[in-house]
Amino acid sequence: MKSAATGFRGNKAALPSKPCRACGRPMSWRRCWARNWTEVKFCSDACRQRKVARHG
């Protein structure tokens, strides 16, 4: 069972989270971000494009 190996037992409140750099909304950890969670900065493609457009 994979969830037992990762420590996730169905309690989403126990997952780590951090704010999106573009909109400030909290992002919860996702399995697809497991390898690069420290590098994730934006909650969505829309926020990523908005942030790049502001500085460009």
C-alpha cells in the first residue's frame, strides 16, 4: 500500500503547504510535486504566466 509508505493516511490537513508567489493562495502538497516540492512556486499555469508577464 503506497499511502502507508508515504505517511499519508487520508488526512489532507497534515500535508505540507506554502503560498503561491503570484496569487498568495495556499498550495497543498501533491504527489506529482513530490520530487521537486522545494522548487514549486506557483499554484497553476495561469499564475506562472501572470508572474512572468509582470516582470517581462
